[in-house]
Amino acid sequence: MSVIIGGGKGFIGQRLVQLLREKGFQNIWIVSRKSDGQGNTLTWDDIRSGTTLSSVKPIKAIVNLAGAPLLSFQRWTDAYKNEVVQSRVGTTKTFVDFVRDLKDEKPEVYVSMSGVSYYKPDPVKEYTETSEGGDYDFLSRLARDWEQASEPIETKFNVRRVILRSGGVLGSSGGMIGSMYWPFFLGVGGPIGNGQQPFPWVHLDDVCLLIIYAIQNNHVNGILNACAPELITNREFSQTFAHAFSPPRPAIFPMPAFLLNTLLGPERAIVATQGQKVIPQATLQTGYTFKYPTIKEASQDLTKLFQRLIGRKFDDSIIQSDINYYPFKVVNNNGRSNIQVEYKKETKLFTPEEILSMILLKMKEIAQAYVGKKVSEVVIGAPAYFNYLQRQAINNAGVIAGLNVLRIIIGSTLAGMAYSFHNKVSKEQNVLIFDLGGGTCNVSVLIIEDGMYEIKSTAGDAHLGGEHFDNRMITCFVQEFKRKHNKDLSVDKRALRRLRTACKSAKRTLSSSLQASIEIESLSDGIDFYSKITRTCFEELCSDLFHATLESVEKALREAKMNRLEIHEIVLVGGSIHMPQDIEAPAGIMIPVLKFI
């Protein structure tokens, strides 16, 4: 059965198509203004005329993502307002007529986007899917009319209808992050206005996965708030996003609200300068589990991309796996990864080292303005897993920027410096930094006193991180599936991807609960898979991995020539330290208070 996507070439559409294919949907038709003649593409004229009905039937779902951008710097004229309306309401009416003409072969579900602009901005009031709205301003009326336009699909043609009222969609390949990435990467980002306005948001993957969840589950219908359950302000978002970079960036340069009003006009700027507290109550009641429920998890995913380019060739498997998610275009230039940009109406190519040198130059200017003297030497932070070529590439970037690179320091050591800076350590303290990320474990021991740092030791494992804990759970369930159904999931790549996603979600659940469920419909050959895992069982599966993290801690202590009682503080860094056993691991051999960064 086919899935038809209106606006499938846009920011959300491209990611949705990719995730649909990963989940086994192969017959996907994309509707846009013009056909590129490649693959399953349709035009809106094709939909209106119905000439392609036989090609696309039977239809599983219709998803309407079409809509002219709201936050572009296109002048907000009456003509453009009309385009904004027609691109949403008009395309919806086209799909209504299309469904009518399908007669007895109608789709199972119609899914459409809308927006939280439906609700009136309010710094205090909390909105759920049943809250009133749609009568405040142009954008709220637009959301109302957009939703109402598709009502005949449900009321007249008896097709299940799902409307997603989306918050600000955060994805590294475009949208809000596309315009914000570089200011924050350069350390000159910050909140909008005073930053106290609510900021309803959702990760791009969660929008797409919620659409797929609605397609696959017949009990999902009606209005759903497509917003992460964590309520935050614009300032909290800015600080968390900036802190997720490695090394962390400041978020101290606010964009004045009046400037945004001038650039976008008051009617559009209200989306950013004001906000709503939107709760996904009905969404959670459907049973959907957010992949990125907190802004910290989302930001860590959004900011990890650029550093992977450094020191890697274009055909590197890591580059190829991420290439569709960069908020910039990466091209092959004689085997090297180059970033393609448009500058003064010219297309230019830059190596990652050249881009990094520009960033260093900008930060050099900021530093010189702050200290009032020339800056010619620099210490640069880098991930612990960087190899010689990657570290050399960073050093080359410093040379291009006219700087003498004194040292390249690993991130866990920088975390210790950040801890000292924020906690104003006045007397000598021995601090252990325990950094457990997605793929590596790094431990550093520092002596900190009154702004002075001495690195006593570093240790770690380049092949020990969150992914390895995931793999243990995956192996366990692969064996269980084979035992129950006599089928080997290890040869089914699609099934393994779906199982990995479910295991990651279960691992997060076990951070706060004693038990987690795995529920995957049609995992392999139409077989549904349901199972449970307890925290105790998970810890037993990964006992040697937890022990390995302790070995890194003990090695760092030995090289620092310290015993556990000499450590005053432990600073925990990285996403994987939220597992209770990983919090207990370093604390288990030491007494001090834990600090989270």
C-alpha cells in the first residue's frame, strides 16, 4: 500500500520519507509543484485531475506537510499572506476532493500538520488539545482554517483524521536550527528578548515518528499537540543548545525583540517573541513515547554533526551516514569533504579546517576585544576519540587562523575547568571528571585551586559508551525472538534498526523506572514482538561494561597517584551517565558529592 506525502521535499518531508523507508514503507509518492521526473513524484495538478489514481492505489495514508515558510525573510505582503494560506488550506481542499474521488478505495488515515499558533500566547496558561483557540490573530486563524478544511475527510468520507499542532521543529538539516546553528557555533548566539517567553518545541524525528505512529495505529485520531513534554523558556533553550556544543558555547548575546519585529513584522515575530505552554496530553495518552523528551537530549543530537567532518574523507562511513542531516551541504572535492555555501551570489567550497579557522578568527576577535590586547596563542578542546589526523586538522585550522596552538585538550578536562569556573573553587580540590557519552568513556583527574588547573591523569576507553549498552539489550532480545519464533533477527537489518530504537527508549525508561516494555508491531515477517526488561536484568547484562567504567576510574586514580579518599568532587558528564548504575559506579569507590554538567 502507498503513502502519499504533500510537501514531501521539504524540511520535515525529506526526513519522513527516510524514516518511512527504514520502517518498511517502500511505495511512497511525493507531491510537489513540479515533478523532477525521478521516482514516485506527483504534481498538485496530478492530484486535482486524478489521472494517477491507478498508479497509487491502494493507499495506506495521505500526509499533508505542504506550506510556504512562515519565518523566512520574505516580505509579509498581502500577496505572500495569500500564498501562505493557499499553500495550506488550498492543498488541503485539493486532498479533500482527491479522497472524495477515490470512492470505495479511500485511504486508512489522513494526517496533516497545524501549529501551536492556534493557541493565544500566554506566559502562564497551559494548553492541551481541548483548549480553545483559533481566533487570536492571523496565524491562529490560519491554523483554525487549515484544520477545518480537512474536516470533510472525516465527517463525510469516514476516513480517520489526525492533526498535529506542532511547536518549533528542531532538526539539524534545516528549520530553526538551520538559521541558528552558526551563530551559536561561533559563540554569539543567545535568547530572543528577555528569553522568559515559553518555547514550545519538538525534535524533527519526533514529528516524523509521530506521523508514522498515527499511520500504524488505528486508535490514534483527532488533534494531537506535537510538542515535547518538557516545558521550557526561550532562554533555557538557548543555554542548553549552546552548552551542548563541544566545547560548550556561551549564550549571552540576546536578539532584541524589536529587531525581530522589524525583520519579520509583528504578526510573524510573535511566534518567537511570545509563546505558549503547550502540553501533549492527548499525544501521550495514545501511547506514543518521545524519542527526545528533553531539550538537553535534543540539543546533544543537533550539535554533534560538524565536528565529525574534521579530518575525514568524503567516503568515510561516518560522513555518509550523517550527510543528509547537516544544516549545510557537504560535497566531494577530490575525495575530501567540503562545505558548499552561497556567498555574495557565488558558490564557494570550504574545507572543515577552513571553516574552523574562520570560527577561531572570530573567537580571537572576541577575546582580543575582551582582554584589550593581541591574542596569538590558543588551547583548543576536542573529543577524546579524535585520532591523530583529526587532531592535526584542528592544529592546521589554528595555523590558518594565524594562531599558535599550544595544546589540544579532551572534553572531560574542559568540563573540569567549567566546573571550577562556575563553582569558584578557592582552595585546592582534587576533582574527578567522569565522561560517558554515546561511544566513549573518558576519565580525568584534575587539581583545581583558585582558577589554576593541573591535569594529573587521563584514562578511558574509546569503545565504551551508550551504544555498547544498547547492543547488550539488543543481543538479549534477538536471542529471545529466535527462541520464541525460530527466526534470526541478526540478518534482518530493518528489524534490527527498529529493535535498536526500541531498546534505546527502554534504556531511557530504566533510568527512572524499575521496568521497561518493548512493543514492536510486525518486527519481522509480520510477527509482533512484546517483551519486558527490568533494571536488575539490564544491569546484569551489562555488568562487565559497568565494571569497565570503574577500571577507567581506577586507572586514572593510579596514574594520578591518588586514592579514592583524596577525591573531593566527582563531575558527571555525557548522556549515558543518567543510567543509575553509572551514577553509582564512580560513587561506589568514592565518598564525595556528585556534580552534573
